[in-house]
Amino acid sequence: MFDSEFCEKRCPICTRARNGNRVARFLQTIEMVVTFGGCPWGRARQRKYGVRPNQRLPQQQGATAAPPQEGSPITIKEAFELGYHAYWGGVALDRNPYDQGKDVEKFQSWIAGWCEAQEHDYVR
């Protein structure tokens, strides 16, 4: 009934808020508080893409479930961020791209990021 693409591409508040406009972010925050999570179009977007109206889509954030190419160093914090964004991208917890035997800290950090995103998901 409500078009998720309206929120994603045409909504004058949401599109500007996701692009960093401070006034639009303020208005969107008020809207999300008053409506307990977003307008009907924002909720449709959340059902379709799995992200709240005030969040960018995972591919816009550069999220991926795969680690960087060989030889490209990655920090523990970056592994955490990849895990966090993987949750919003629909990647299952057991799809951790790091080897538990070789990259223990990155493996654990990715899981911690994924679990923190799950805690932030108020719809699940």
C-alpha cells in the first residue's frame, strides 16, 4: 500500500536527512519519536530493505560480508563495523568471513558488531 521507494528516493525529509542535512535530520528524529519508528513509507522501506528510515542502505555505507582483499590490512574496529553493517545487510551470524583459527580478534570483533546491530534493531 505504501511505497518504500518514496522514502528511499523522493521523500523531502528522509532523503535529505540520510545525506546529512542537519535540519532534515532534526525533523526526521521528531517524526520517528512521534510515530514510534517512522511514517508508513519509512516503515515500508524498513520492511523492504531492513534498515530504519534514518539509516542508509548497506551498499551505500560500503558494507560487505567479505573481508578486504589479501594484503589489505584491516583493523579490529573495521571488522566490528563490517559485522555491524552485515547484520543490516541480512547476513547471518554464521557467515562470518574471518577464520576463527587465524584471525581470532577479527572473528570476535565481527561477531560483536553483528550482535550490537541486532540489539539496535527495535523491530525484530
